[in-house]
Amino acid sequence: MKYYDEYQKLLRYKYGYHSFLIIIVLSVINFNLTLFMESVKYLV
């Protein structure tokens, strides 16, 4: 039973880390795209 709990804890940290990283990357891409579109809007 102890091994199973450790395995669940490992999975939770692993997928928590991945989802956190994905959220940060998507937020940075969204921010850069917003800046880029704003600058294009002013150029046209």
C-alpha cells in the first residue's frame, strides 16, 4: 500500500509540473502574440 501511495504522489507531482509548465508557456505565447498584434495594428 505504501508503494502505491508513493507512486500516486510521484504522478501528481509529475503531471502538476507539466501542467504548470504548459500554462506558463501558453501565457508567454499569448502575451507575445498580443504585443505583436497591437504593434501590427498601429503600423497599418
